[in-house]
Amino acid sequence: MRVFLVIICFFTSLFTSAQSDSIISLSEYLGYVKSFHPIVKQANLIINESEAKLMKARGAFDPKLEADYDRKKFDDTEYYDKLNAAFKIPTWYGVELKGNFEENEGVYLSREATVPEGGLYSAGVSVSLARGFLANERMTMLKQGKLFVNQAKADRQLLVNNILYEATLTYFNWLKTYNEKRVYEDFLENADMRFNGIKKNYEVGEMPAIDTLEARIALNDRKLNLEKSNIKYIKASLELSNYLWLDDNTPIEIKEHITPDINTLETIDETLNMSLLNLEDLDLENHPKLQSLDYKFQSLTLEKRLQLNNLLPKIDLQYNFLSQTPEVMQSFSTSAYKSGLNISFPLFLRKERADLKLAKLKLMDTEFEIMATKITLKNKIDAITQELDSYIIQNNYTNTIVADYNIMLNAEERKFFLGESSLFLVNSRESNLINAKLKAIELEYDFFKTKATLFNVLAPPVE
């Protein structure tokens, strides 16, 4: 019900007209991406697939009911009628419990197949004494299946973080184009007011005609820049819409009255789950990429252990107690039994030795990958941290430059209306202020991108 209400509220905010702009914050935006984006839903399938594989591995330990019936009748003669039914229970090590019922009759029945009237019951065990005892395929598959589930959770976290990273960059680009558009809107208003004021002064004979021409050139230049920035903003809005979906897999298009949060700087750390991170005490062992590789390493270790076990000879022992009256427990005794021993051993073991070598190579490859990933993550985090510190310093300088240019522009405008300056100097001061503000917006965008990159590298848990 709660999800339904959220969808309705968001749908209404996007598609209904409003008197004032509606703001969608980075936190709200990422919330919709995490809940409804198809790639995020696809990431959840990774866990479902690993759980299905685990269920498949557990199926190797399912009890089995088997029946073998064979009959031959020719020329009104029943050659044989044989029934062999068995119930088998595989266990953890190379041991299999087995119960069996055998009933055979017929004219040409072999002597060894002859059983008492009413059939013969047996209960026993099959044991692999060498190969397959401490490590076998069904044990290995089940252990690997459990590791695959954990590995899938780590891989899902990485996949979701990647899509959130891309979505976050798109939001920051949307915010940048919106801020640029606001700058040009503000200065277009200034240029329009200045043009109208100069035009009136010209009409009363207080200013020359050349000033109106220069003011009109500045006005049209502002209009041109605003039109360019508006197109960039529209394109950024459409790119942002790629990440917004409803629960029924319906895409959403951002409308004109929906705007980004211009105060994103104050909430970015909390939104990206980095406000409580202490980079100095960061334990990279908990990083999902390293966790995924560690689970892969454990799985390959199990594979190596299995291939090492396959170098042993195959020695299978069977022992079954026989009885005509299974309902009487005392009827099963060591005096009536059926046993067997099967031994096989390849002379050169070329296949087994090759499989073991391949398993060792895969294990070494993963070990090298873990080592390389650790140092890469560490260096990336260090580089991004220093870059963020530099952006903070640059931002302070830029804010000071913008403030100083703003003071100079205000002073030049006062001098101009007092007749102590020229329109050229006013336009020049204003152009410098515009460029400074655009640089500040670009710097903030670079800072946001670096923050998002740190988020992507750290891959914090996604709620």
C-alpha cells in the first residue's frame, strides 16, 4: 500500500500542472531508481539465479526411488518376470543408504536371480573408501552453491551501485545545466532592464544612440546564450528520464515544472551513504568486489580439493543385509548378506592431473586478481580523496572571485548611471561575472562527479 501511494504521489507530481516548480532531490530521485529501474530489478535476478542453482545442488542429496521391471513371455512360456525396486538416500560423505526389494520368477530364470517366494528384502550401505569419500562432486556442488549465493549478493551490490552511479552523474549534469540556465535568465533580465533604461534616456536626449545599439547587442547575446543553455537543459532532462520508471515498468518523462535541488551540496554525503564513512579506518576486506573475489577463491579451492581427491583410486564397497521378513528386525543378520567391491584406477591419470593443474591455475589467477584489486582500490580512494580536498580549496577561491566580480559590476553600474563610466565597461564587467559564475557551476559539477566516483569505488551498501 505504501509503495502504491508513493507511485501515485510521484506520478501526480510529474504529470499535473503546478503554479510553482516542484523540486526533486537527489535522494528522492535515487529512491525511484533503486525501486523501479529495470536494471536494478535485473540485478535482483542474480540472487534468484544463485538460489536456484543452490536448490539444484541440494537435489543431489534427494532420496531416490527406483524400480526395474523386466519380463519375457514367448510361446505360452514365461521365460522370466523380474522386479527390482530400491530406495536410496545419499548422505554428506561418500556414503549411500539403500533399501531393496527383489522378486523374480520364471522357467528360464538364472540361479543367481532365484529368490524366495514372496521376494527378498535387503538393507545396506554403499561406501566410497578412497575417491569420493572426503570430497565428491555432490558435496562440492552444494558448498559452491552456498558460496555462489553470497557472491551473487556482492555482485548485485556492485551492479546496483554502478547503475546508481550513472544515474547520479545524470542528475548532476541536469543540475549543472539548470544552474547555467538560471544564470543566463538572471543576466537576461538585467540586460533587458538596462536596454529599456538606456533607450528611455536616449529618447529624452540624455544618452547617445550608440549606447542603445551596444545595449541591444548585449541583450541579444544574453538571449542567444539562454537559448543554448535551455536546449542543454532539455537534453539533460530527457537523459534523466531514462532512469525514472513506475512499478509497472512504465517510463516517466520529466516535465518542465520539475527542477533539481540547488542545495544538493548540503545533502550529497548523506544521500550517497558516505556521511559516516571514515576513510582512514576503511577496511577494504568488506568491499563487495573483494568479497565477491573471496567467494570465488573459496569456490575454486573446493574445486581444487575435488580434483586432488580424484587422483585417488576408486574403491566402492557395498554391503547389504538380506531378509524374507523385513518386519522382524532380528531377521537381518550377518549370516545372510550380499556384498561387493569395485576397484578402478587409471594408469596415467592424465585427465585427473590436467584437471588439477587447471584448478590450480584458476586459483592462482584469482589470487593475483585479489591482490591487484586491493591495491587499485586503495590508490583510487587516495587519489579521489586528494582531488576532493583540492576541489574544496578551488571552490573557496571561485566563490571569492565571483563575489569580487559582483562588487565590481555593481560599482561600475553606479558609475555608469552617474556618467563616470561607459556601457562597454559595464558589459565587460558583467561578462567576467557570468564567466566566473559558470566556472563555479562547472567546478561544483566536477566536485559532484568526483563524489559520485568515490561512491562508486567504495560501493557502500544500498538500502
